[in-house]
Amino acid sequence: MKTIKQLSKQCTPEEYIKKNSNYLRGTISEDLKNNITNGFTGDNFSLIRFHGMYQQDDRDLRKERNMQKLEPRYAMMLRCRLPGGVISAKKWSKIDFFASKKTLYGTIRLTNRQTFQFHGILKKHLKNAHKMLHEIELDSLGTANDVNRNVLCTSNPKQSLIHQQCYSLAQEISNFLLPQTKAYAEIWLDKEKIATTDKEPILGKTYLPRKFKTTIVIPPYNDVDLYANDMNFVVIVENNEIIGCNVLVGGGLSFTHGNKRTWPFLASALGYISIDKIISVTKAIVTTQRDWGNRTDRKNAKTRYTIEKFGFNAFKEEVEKRANIIFEPVRSYHFIERGDLFGWKKSINNDWSLTLFIQNGRIYDYGDQFIKSGLSKIASFHTGNFRLTSNQNIIISEVSDDNKKKIEEIAKSYGLVKKISKLRENSMSCVSFPTCPLAMAEAERMLPNFITQIEQIMLKYNVENEVIIFRVSGCPNGCGRSLLSEIGLIGKSIGRYNMYIGGNRIGSRIAGMYKENITEKEILSHLDFLIDNWASDRNIQEDFGDFVIRKKFVKKIINPIHDFWS
Ligand code: SRM
Ligand code: SF4
């Protein structure tokens, strides 16, 4: 057993913080009583992430507050845990109320991992936030830092029977992998400290080496972008029942500008397992990553680097040994798309669902679109659920025939449904400025107008009704999953981006770098050239991403470890 001193020498400071935290307690409770600062001090800055919160400050105000010698405008972002993205309309009303009354921005932000974030909660309101969530049987455990994150599950409302089973699986896996420490209940819900010893049988005392992401996927829809995740279960359905799943591991999209020891990678298949093996295989994969993952360099700590270091076969054999199984050959499946199915759809239970486009997942009222008020109005009488999609959109589901008309009228009068281009429907951006501390360039705030300009180019070349998957991330962490798009931007500095092209429609190909460090104006000029070429020279039904690869405008990324940087 290594001493903490030895550990701190070899491991990253984060490992030391986890080990010393008394199962994630740190001195968070003391900091909550400290009125001198609106922030958290020392290790608590990192530890609150294990409880689902990030300390941020408004970057638009940084300079001014600095000049006035004021503390940065600290406030917390809180991310809820919502496996499979399902929240009842009743619960939505509560979170909507909280966002309006107790956050600095008054918005709710849907994320591309099927959950929502509050931005701008002052330290003094944090306990209220957790208590409110607890009252509606929600929490923010396991949504940040070195644990398994919100478990994604295909949102397609048409396949509700299978979806229901997958949704239950998503919940089961999420619960199975949750931290067991009572720290969350003690600190945020004022539960009395129970005099027992905490144990973390799955995650271990120092938790995972890095964040870990899981999906459950129902082909032919890859809306969850499975290839970007650490552990994925692609379900195989026979006679309308899930019989098993293919297991894929080692996906991830982030890299660091200029650091060739970092690269994006697509999840690859370990093999097929029957449905009853899911939990034992989950445990085996997570504990292998826990024990084998790199704890000395956080940039090389995710599952894909563990697999690269030990070899795919060694990783697979270890998982087989730990789960006491042998993977069968992969069963056949295919994907047709990743987008959401907008508008009204009848489900197999004969009720209805309405999928609404939410630009970048931001729930607020703007212009002639009263998204927040409209959803709030619907939530006040809707008896079904809201389903959040991995594309940052929302599905109002389980709508009865009686309520359909009422919801239709509200959707119309509040501007919830608007005719928009397919380009916009398929667009996505990360949050970036002003709240993200890691942002290098604008993303959420630049995307709407930028899309308008690409729409004009598409109109010019008569392809305005076509789909192109366009995504923006404010830095190479790649939260907007730009590297799995047909055109993806990744922020370099204010107003400048790397431009990547050549991902495919189903999200199984990483885009390659077309131009480095260019301005928005330059990007539009390159797009004018490329879209003109695509419009005039493409094969029948050839997607933009496939076209730019065939025409060699960009190199096809086959093995990202070598190809991404060359
Ligand atoms: Fe992310 C960090 C927002 C999905 C890769 N991400 C962050 C932080 C928390 C910044 C920070 O560490 O201080 C961002 C908060 C911004 C804000 O103000 O809200 C942030 N990430 C987001 C969200 C909200 C983007 C969105 O617009 O939807 C997504 C929240 C998902 C969720 O509900 O859990 C989000 N982040 C992703 C994805 C996409 C995905 O998971 O499908 C990725 C790329 C896939 C991957 O993991 O490789 C992603 N985020 C990162 C990374 C790079 C991790 C790495 O492997 O190196 C960071 C930085 C880090 O962890 O050190 C990061
Ligand atoms: Fe922030 Fe970068 Fe993620 Fe965008 S991609 S939310 S800028 S960490």
C-alpha cells in the first residue's frame, strides 16, 4: 500500500485530493458557512464537482470586476442526473420555477447528455437547489468529475416498448455506478452523519482516473453518438424484445491543441453478450478502467488511452475474466441517422409525442419564441413526461388525444414550433462563453447567426433543403461533439477556429482538419467554395461529409492515433 506522500509524488494532485477527501466530504460544509467569498476554497473547488456542481464566474464581467478590485462573479453551475433524459412534466414545473427565481441567468440549459444544467446559482442557494431536486426524487450525483456520467439512451419515441426497457437499463446502470458515499446527503440534504464507514466497492476510494461515459443504443438511431463514449451497449432486438447487446468501448473526442499524445477515438466492439450479463460486464469494464487507467497524467487517463497502453485484446481478456464471460462475435446492426424526429408522432401505445427544436438546448424566452414560458404552460397540465434528447432538444411525450390539441395551440402561440432549415435542426454547440472557464472562442452565442449565413450559401447553390451536420465547440475538449460532424468548428482563440470536415451522417467517422486557426469570415468563404463544389459535383444522394472525403478535400481519418495529427 502506498503512503499518501508517495501517492502525491506519483499521481496527479486530483488523486491526492480524492484520497484525502474523506469520501468526497472535504471541508465543503465549512465553506458553505463562509460568507467572505462566494466561491469554494482549496480542494473543495474540485470536490463539489463530485456532487454535480462546477464553480464558474461570468467571463463577460471578469475584466470590469477585476478593475474594481472585486472578487470574480462566482456562481455554480449544477448538472442534474437524469438517466435516459426522462423527467415528468410535474417535475419540470419545479425546476422551471427554481431557474426563474434562484439563478442569475433565469434559464435552463439542456445538455447533449440528456440532462439539464442550471447556471448561476449563488453559494447561498445551493442547499435549496439540492433540496428542491431531492423533493422531486432527482439529484446531481455522478454528473461531474471522475465517475460514470449521465447514462444516455436512444430517445426515439416511436419505439416506446423497447425504449422503456432501455430506459430502465439506463437507470439501473446509472444507479449501479453511483458513488456510495453518504457525503452528498449529509452536506446538501442535512442528513445526519451515520457512524459507519463509507465504502466504494465499484469506484474505489480514489474513484475513477477520469470521467467515464455510457450509452444504451437502439439501432437504427445513433442519436446518442455512441462512438464518443467509454462504454456502450447497442441492443439487439428479436420479436420486439431485447435479447442482448454488442458492447463497444473506448470512445472520446477531446484533444489538446498541439499535444500529439492526445487524440479523439471511436468506441470499438468487444463483442456480443446476452442481456443478463449487462451488469457484470459493466462492473468488469469500469473496474478494469479504475485499476488500469492512468493516474499520473489526466490527459491520458480516459479508457481509450488505457486500451491503447495495454492493447485491445488484453483489455478484452481482462473484462472477460472479471465478468466471467466470453464475448460472442458482434451481431449485425446498422445506423441510419442521428437527428431527432421533429413534430408529432404517434407511439405504439396510441398516445402522442411532440419533438421540439431547442436551439443549443437553451430554454429561455427570446424574440418571438417564448420557449421557457411555453414549456412551463404545457408542464402545468401535461400528465406525461418531457424527454431530453442527446441533440439538446425536448420531446413532450405520452400526450393523450384530448391534450394534443391544447398543446398544439400553446406550441403555436408561444412560438415553440417554427419552420427552420435542416441545417439548423441538425446543428449543435457547446455552452462556451460566458460561463465556461475553458472557453477559447464563442460557440452557443455565435451559432444562431452563423447558421443564418451558411443557410444563405446553401440557398445560393440550391441545396437549402439538404442536411449538413454542423457543430461548434469553444475549445478542443469538444463538448459540442464537433469532431463527429460533417462540418465542425473548434475554438482556438476569440473569433478563431480550426475547421474540421468529413465526419459522416451516422457519427462513425472522425472529421479531419481542413484549415487551422481561421476567422469566421474565412470559414464562410471556405464553406462557399466547398458547398458550391458539393452542390454541382456530388453523386446522387451523396452527403456533404462523404463528398469532401471522396474529393480528397480532407484526409479520411482511419486510425486517429496516426491520422488525426498528420
Ligand atoms: Fe463537456 C468540461 C459542458 C458534453 C468533453 N464541459 C466541460 C465543462 C464542465 C467545463 C469545465 O470543466 O469547467 C463545461 C461546462 C460549460 C458550462 O458553462 O456549462 C462542459 N460538456 C458540457 C455540455 C453542457 C455541453 C453542451 O452544450 O451540452 C455537455 C454536458 C453533458 C452532460 O450533461 O454531462 C458536455 N463534454 C461533453 C462531451 C460530449 C458528450 O459527452 O457526448 C464531450 C466530448 C466527449 C468526450 O468526453 O470525449 C465533453 N467537457 C469535455 C472535456 C474533455 C474531457 C477529456 O476527455 O479530456 C472537458 C474538460 C475536462 O473534463 O477536463 C469538459
Ligand atoms: Fe467549455 Fe470547451 Fe466544453 Fe465548450 S468545448 S463547453 S468551451 S470545455
